[in-house]
Amino acid sequence: MPSQEARPTILIPGTTSHTIAPRGGRHGHEGALRYLKAGTGAPLVLLHTVRTQAEHFRVLIPLISGQYTVYALDLPGMGYSEIVPGASYQEPAMRAGVERLLTELDLHDVTLVGESMGAVLALTAAADLPERVRRVVAVNTYDFRGGIARSSLLARVVVGGVLAPGVGPVVAGVEPKPVLRRVLQGGLVDKSALRADYVDELLQVGGRPGYPTVARAVYQSLPSLIAARARYSAVKAPIHLLYGDKDWSRRSDREANKKLLPAAEFTQVPGAGHFIALERPEVVADLLASVA
């Protein structure tokens, strides 16, 4: 993590921060990746969602670090991972970042746990690296049209502005705290699960040079996340699909994934929204304890 950049304001007990070095290649420069590590046991990788970072799992990590060695990744360009000018934030590029973590740390027998966009990446990375992945827990997969824009009128206005031609980059760079808080609360049934210090941390990251470009590109990548569903059936590891019953996905979206993955286990969490890691982390922890 470059010394001139801001440091995280949230410290998760028992975690240490690490960096995977950048690399070049025929596809261009791939930036440094930051991740948190905690615990002992078989490896478990946590993958966050749109506009968040590794600290999204601040409550979940202590609940599972007694049974797993936990790696919580900042996806490319997000959190404190390097922002590379001109980089792609389409699903294949995001997936490449996940696969770098697994291969450069030489992880095997991995449990991949992703929420939202991270759930899509957990499934597609598992399809690519069957020899390394033991199990996938996909929480509220973000692979349907509309995405966060389904959460509220405010979210539709904000995301629509970010994606608009011409003014989009300007809108992406303006993120008032009350607006960010209300948009994120649209993914929660229990609004108090969104802590004020976490919003402050996200705003600090949003102020990193180049981050508005990343944020806009990630929202633009939704079609690639939908297209990535075509790779789900190639996953050889056991899969558990976990949905909040108040998630942004519709019943038809969930049923489509159940049909696509007939062998997958399926759990619907009553009274939970899109951000289960914030709202009901004990549900994820209990599931992971049962399959450790």
C-alpha cells in the first residue's frame, strides 16, 4: 500500500494487512492487491460487493477465524488495492484479481465466500480453478438486470446519474455522506447494521485519486456480471446459494439460478436484505462452521 495514501480507519482485531505485488504482461499492467488475513485452518477467501472493501466483513471475520485462515480481498481498484488508469472492471478482469490471490499465495482446498458481485466472482473463479476450490458460498448473487437500482428511487437516480453520458464522471465524483448512507441502507432490512464509521471509511476510499472512475466503471460492468452466469454450470465444487428474502433479486432471479445449479444447496434468510455480511453475519458463520 503506497505510503502517501490514506490508511484504513477501521481495524479488525486479529487481522493483518498484506499486499500482492503488481505485475505486467501481455494484457497490460495489473495493480497491487491488498488483502486482510486472520485466523488458522483451511483457507477461506472473502469477496466483497460493489462500492465496498474488505472491511465489509469486519463482523464476520472474527466469527470464522477460529476455524479458517481468512483472506479478505480488496478487489482490483477498490478499497486499498491499486487504481490502474485505463484498467478494465468487467467481470473477467475482476475474476483475474481473485485468481491472482489464489495462485500467487498458492492456496488449495479453498472455500470461496462472496457477497453480491463477490458471489458472482466466487462462482466464476471456482469454474476456472477447480483444483484449488473446495466449496463456494454465493450470497445474494448480483447477476440480474437493475442491480442496486432496484433498491430505492434514490439509488435509481444516483446510479442513473453515474452512468449518464457526459455528466456521469462528474456525478461519480460527488458522493455526499447522507446519500451514500441512504443508498447502502437500501440493501438492509435492519438499517442500524450500517455503522457510521463504516460509511466514513467508504467515503475516505471514495476520495482516493481515480476512484470515481473506478466506481463508474464498476456500475457499467453489470452486463458482464449477468453474462458470467453462463460459467456457473462449470463449477465442480459444492455450491451453497444464500439469499436474503428481502434481497434486490426477484423470486424469478433466484429460481433461475436454482434451475441453473440444480445440485446447489439453497437457503433463504428471513428478514435479511442484500448485505447479509452486515446484517446477519452469524448466518454465514454458522453455515461455514457446519461445513468446516
